[in-house]
Amino acid sequence: MTFYLVNKHQNVTSNDVVTMVKRATDSAKAGHSGTLDPFATGLLIIATNEDTKFLQRFLKEKKTYKGLIKFGETTDTLDIDGKVTETKDSDVKLVDLEEAIGSKFVGRISQIPPNYSAARVNGKKAYELAREGKEITLDPVERFIYKFIVKEVEKNLFEFVVEVSSGTYIRALARDLGEALDTPTMIKKLERTNIGIYSIEDSTDLDNLKPIENVDFVDVKIVTISDDLLKSVLDGKTIKLKSAEPEVLVMNDDRSTMILLNEVEGTGTFKIRKRIR
């Protein structure tokens, strides 16, 4: 399996990055593991060709973001790209902000996606309806906040680092935090620094793409087996494995051969689904 850790720049869409990687690698297709808003920067995990089917493995991973929250002003998109919709003379104190975070924004939370998001409403993306000026009603979603740290930069402007479950809307998090403090709020800067064990520090720009190979997935059991068993699998034979998981990635000691196996109808025996390497 081959993936690319790419540092997305500001004012470039995630799909733009996918297209650029596809062209640069002369691939038939490409995909990413989770969208970043155009104004946001940071880590995207890109896969090409047959490896795109494994991108779903990253969807359950925790994400870490850092950025700037501005209090006293908000926009229709809840970030600096939108039109200002409300301002208020505010003076948010660090102690009050930390108290609000500790009481309402750590652990399991419920949030309503932003109107300008890819959340679906009757089959259409919410941002499409928002651009048309239509009224939108979105259902709340449950997410988990593992860590939320803030530091004051200047009056009403705070740096933050937040570690969240997949699918968490950072703009909605800022909006709800502002509501808890009775002041409009928006995200002024946003960077995704981590997806699971993968860091922005390991990423490259589009003009210097370097693949990472033999990716270990958190939610797929990995088993090292002998070359003889690997040969049996490649010959189409089933093998017995001690695994409660219906899907297993097997490989030899040096990882030169990697094969994805599926269990045969709850029998405890496994057969080849796809040779990865």
C-alpha cells in the first residue's frame, strides 16, 4: 500500500490536491481521507489507484488541529472566508474560556454541522443550499473531544489545539463555544497537524511528493506468517488463523509480501481477498 502525506496550502481545495497528485503520479484515480476547508491548511492523506479503497481505514482516526479563534465577530461560513453577519463589543477572558471548555467542550458532545458544510439535506450538500439562500435544518451529530487547549494571543484572539474524533466540525465547535460565552465567534486560522499516528511534520508539498509504504492500519489486524503459508494463500488455499476479526492483513517478516484476507463464513479459516504487495 502506498500513500502520500501532503501539506495542503490555503485557498486550495482538497479535491484540487487530489487532482494534482493524480496528475503528478500519472494515476488513473486518486482520493483523500478527509476534507479540509479551502481556507484551512495541513495534513491530507492521499491514495492512488487500487489503494484508494483503503482510505476508509483513516476515517475512524483521531484528528488534531491548531489555529486561531476570534471572538466578537462571526461570518456566514464561521471562518475568515465568509461575509460578516454579526459583531459585538466583547472582552473574552482566558479564565472564562477555559471554564466553558472544561464544562461543555471536552468529552462527548453534540453539534449541528455548519450550514456551509458537505452535510447532506435531502440528498443535496448543505453548502449548495446555503449558497442558494435556502433555509437549512441539519440534525445534530455526536462527536468526542479528547483535548482542547487555548492560549490568549491578544484581546478576543486565542490560539488553540484540539484533538477530536473523526467528523468533528471545528467551525461548529467555535460557534458553540461563542454561544456559551454569549459572543459571536469564528475561526481565523486552521491547520490539521495529525491524522492518527501521521503528522504534518512527515508531509511534503505537492512539488516534492514522497510516498509512504506498508501503512499499518489501526482497525485491521496485522499478522506475520511464514513464507510457506503465504505461498499457500497465493495458491488459493485457505489457512487457519487465531483471529476474531473478519479481515486480516498477513505479511512475511520483511513485509515484502502483504495480502489482505477475509474469513470464510465464520469458520476461522481465511482466504485471499487481494495481494497488496
